[in-house]
Amino acid sequence: MALDLRQQQKLSQQLVITQQLKQAIKLLQLNHLELVEAVQQEMLENPTLEEIPGTDAHIPSDAEQALSAGAQAQQQDVVDQNNGAQDNGIDWERYLEQQDASGFRTGSAGPSRFDDLPPIETTLSTNESLAEHLLWQLSMCSCTDDEREAAAAIIHNLDHRGYLLEPLEAIVAELEVDPEDVQSALEIVQAMDPIGCAARDLSETLALQAAHTWPEDPFIVRIVTEHIHDLETRNYQAIARALELELEDVVEYHKMIRELEPWPGRAYSEPPNQYITPDIQVIKLGGQWQILQNEDGLPRLRVSRYYKKVLQGGDSTRDEKRYIKERLDSADFLIKSIFKRQRTIHKVMACILERQQDFFDQGPEHLKPMVLRDVADEVGVHESTVSRVTTNKYVQCPHGIFELKYFFNARIQSSQGEDFAGEAVKEKIRKLVSDENPKKPLSDSTLVSMLERQGVVIARRTVAKYREQMGILSSSQRKRLF
């Protein structure tokens, strides 16, 4: 077959994502705090972007207003009361000097009691980690160098629960020390505070804590090491037969074991509280639901008039004009993108509000099934746009704060006509479990029967899946005899 070169015309469509389009997509998927940060960063980088005067998002506090007024009063030699001065002739400098309650000064004269203290930046600290806490105790232990090295290696191999997942043989091979030194180091770490660290499993950490808390009791360590599975399933009769104990004694032992900490490193591994700033608020005014978008901290922007005049003038070079024009176009596109973002979010939230009217009126149990396409078709955008709008954005309503993704649910069949949403069924399961008799917890099959009486057609495995997603234990693990 001969090969030759030919010219051929071909017509095709191709989607080209420009830099501005990428920026618009990025702005759409940012939440409120991220948007404020992005706008502030853009204002620093783009000199043609400025805030509209009189729309400063920062509202000064009373203390800031007082300090500002005091600074103005210090710059004036005479206060003219007849000119309608807002400070009403108050000598702010003398006023601030006498503020003992605010902590500025201890008296009308004399130094502040905080003058000798270091600035707050030098006193800020983070929470102590589990490894730091254990290493601090290790530094005060009396042991050999090999034991100290092995103990440090054990501490650095603990997970967030305080468990040792690395086999001792691996630590011996890594450090090239005597296995007896590693075993001694393990005992040293396990005796540190919090008791139970460096255990290999749940039974071991409970046994360490039980032996430390009740050293004279011969049964409680055996229960957590030999019958931990029977405790999980509340099989008290098996434990009583194996240890020749009365059933009431086994129940009392279980009460004692429940006071122990299954994750001894929990106090040092819990993340700080995460606070959510809702992007939207839905409130009811005059019997009608209203949508309020959170614009706190978000400055209102405009394109600088000064740079427009510079661009029109004849004093700038070609390169300068090209740079100014690029910055002006970027600023104008950013302002339009923010406006379109806010409008799109409002449209999507309005559609959600209309379709989930029963949820806002009556609560989560009345959530209706809904998918992205339902909202996309009504708003007139692509499903991916709705997905970006609803991801990592939260709405505050009388029932709490919810991510917008929460309102999109799978459809659960109903025997009464209108289908249920998956989250609504979860709420029903949660309510049934919360109202159950703890001595006779509801099994998954019983939950299925009770849901069917409420018109929900659901399989037992689906109930089990929803129960696990909500962190609800099985009926045997929820059973309480005390």
C-alpha cells in the first residue's frame, strides 16, 4: 500500500476552557469563606479592582469606635461643642486613661498591669499530642539507653487511638536491639499516662486499664481478655457459666468495664471544633419563606475609574496600556462572575425551597426524593453546575444547618402513593431507635415491619445499611440490662 501526503479539510467542534471560564467555575464551587478570601486576594493582585466606598464589610465594634474617637480627640487641641461634635466634648485621652474595667490602666496615672506581659502572639500554643505527652514522661523514666530508644520507637508508632500497630519484631529488627529491651520498653510505655497506650487491640487496652484500676479483682481482666465478644453481644449467661459467677455480678462487671476508655489516645487526637458559616439562610417572614444570602465580609466591588482614565490618556506606553486593559478586563469579569454566582445559588436554593416545602415546614421526616437533574432542568443549567453550587455550601433554617447536598436523596418506594427520600427514612429509623425500650431493642426485621406500617417499603439490608451509616449499633449491641 502506497503512502502519500494529502490536504484535507475537516470541520469539528471543540470546547476550549479559557482562563476566565476556569475562574468562573472556581468561584461557583467556593463556599462563602473561600469566596471572601479569593476576592481579598484578587484585590491585592489587581490594582484596577476596588471596593465601593461606604460598603466596608467590617463593622467596627464599640471598643474600636471608642479607640478611633479617642485617637481623633488626641489630635485636636480644642473640641468645639457648638459644631455638633459627636464626642459631646468628652476628653477621650483622659477617659481612656481612667478605664480600669477595660484593662487599659490601673489608675488615672501609673503603668498598665499588662505592660510587662509578652504579646499574645508569643503565648499562643497548640494542643499537646499523644507522642509529645508520652515522650515527656519517658524523659523522666529510669531505664537503659536501649530501652529508651525502643520506647521512643514504640511511641512514634502509635496511631491516633493509642494502639501499637507495628509488631515488636519489626521494631527489634529496625533498632537492632535485644528483644528483651523492646519488651521492657513496651511495659514502660503501657504504664504511662494515659493507661492503656501501646496496646495491640481492644482487649489488651481494657485489660491494662482494669488491672490498674482494680488490681485486687481476679475476674475483670479475664472478662475483657477471654470474653470480650460475649460482652459485645450481651451474652452474660456464657460469661457467668465460664467464670462460675452470678448473672448479677457479670452485669455489675460490665458496668465497671463501660467506665474504661477504649481509645486511650482519644483526648490527644480529637480535632478542634469545626465551625460552619452558612452561605444561605432561609427564614419565614409574614408566612412566606425568604432566602437570604450571606454576604458578611464580602466587599462590593467596582472597576477603578482612575485606571480607566489612564487607559484613555496618551501618557502611557503601549505595554502599560496593554497591562491596564488586561487588569480592567479581569476585574470586570470577576465582578460579573460573582454576580452570576450569587444569582445561580439563589435560583438553585429557590428551586430546592419550592420542592422541599414540607421539609422546611415540618422537618426532616418530610424530605422528598430529588436528584440533580430535577433542579438543573428547572433552573436551566447543567447538572454539573448544580453539583458545584450544592457542594460544600450550607443553608441555615429553623431545623438546623444542612449542606445543600442533603436535599438530594434516593427514592424509597411507598405503599401510600408518594415516595420517600432516603434521608427521611433515616430520620424515621433514628426516631424509632431513640424511642425503643433499651432492654428490648428493635431488630432490623422489626424496624422493617414498623416502617411498612408507616407506608415505607424497604428491605432489611437497606435498613441495616442506613443504621450503620448513622452509627447506630445492632440490636444485640444496643441491649441494656442496667
